[in-house]
Amino acid sequence: MKKTLWASIAIILISFILGIVLYSYMPQKMASHWNTQGEVNGYMPKFWGLFLVPLISIGLFLLLYFIPQLDPFKENVKKFRKHYDNFILITLIFLLYIHLLTLLWSLNFKFNMVIMLIPALAILFYNVGAIMEKAKRNWFIGIRTPWTLSSDLVWEKTHKLGGKLFKISAIFSLLGILLPKLAIFFIMVPLISASIYIIIYSYVEYKKSIKNENKPNKKSSNKKRKLKR
């Protein structure tokens, strides 16, 4: 945990240092938004172009790092805390990567932003799947539907399936590298489809568990019949 903590802090510091060092080399307006074809369609002032992502990184780090302390099920979070801390680190690396791409673009290194983002998104989605498979029932991390939060069994089943689906979505997103014009399709459609299916699945599994709980035990019912006789 200490290693990932210090690594996370180092990544945030690197993102700030990059902004400070490159400040004088940046144009007054920096590219900040790209369309689905990787073309620039939005700009922001130099200060925000250099420091918005670092500021988001520090805010997200503090939120993700301390929020488990507020969880009523924080003992459950401790059971997969190592995987959760690794996920925080990967998320910060992802943000640093976006920051680097933005800086390189402003330094006149031209490339298709969407294509450059796809491998990073695939890694992020895959790790979301990995932490899903390890997550125990809690209020902040994972697939938090009314049905998963009401049952450990439904939570476990939903997260095992959800983890696999997110990993599959990560692999599908890589197809966007081969077909750039359809990249957004390969990124978003599997992800949205998986999310919708998981929600429905958690509801169905909850109904099944309730039904099974309400089923009369055959052995006990047979004993009752014999006693009546």
C-alpha cells in the first residue's frame, strides 16, 4: 500500500512539474478537446491546458484514497484494498498519459488523438474488470445496484460476470486501432452494452435468490407430514 501511495504522489508531482517546465514553450491557447476522428475542436487558456489534468489528478486521488474510510463496509474494502490501490495508480497513470499527449500536441507533434488513447483506455477498462472480480460488497466501489447491495451472493455473481464483460470490452476497444473511423463504436458500444446487461443481471439474480429463500425445504416439509400422521 505504501509503495502505490508514494508512486501515486510521484505521478501527480510529475504532471505538475511538466506543466511548470513547459510553460514558456506553450501557445496562449492549447488544444483541449478532440472529436471522434481525432481532430481538434476545442481550446483552453495556457494555464488550464497545463494544469487542469494535474489538478484533476490530485482531486481524484484524494477522493479515491480517502472515500473507503467513510464506507459502512470498510472492513470489506480492506479485503481487496491492494487491488483498489493498484487501480488508483493505474487511473493516475492514465491521466498523466492524457496530459503528455496534450503537451506533445501543443509542441507540434501531430497524431490521431483517438488512436493514441485506445490502448490506454483498453488497459483502464481491463483493470476496471480486474478490480470488479476482487471487490467485496461496499457502498462506493463496484456495481452498486439496489440488488447487489442487498445480497452478498448477488454481489459476487454480478461482479464476477461484470469483471469478465469489462475485460472483453477492453479487448474489443482495441479493434478501433485497425478501423479508426469506427473507433468510437468499438469503445462505447461494448462498454454500454455490458453495463446495461450487468444491471439487468443483478436484478434477475436477486429475484432468483429471493425465490430460492422462500422455497419450502423438502426434508422439513416431509417431516412435518409424518408428524401429522
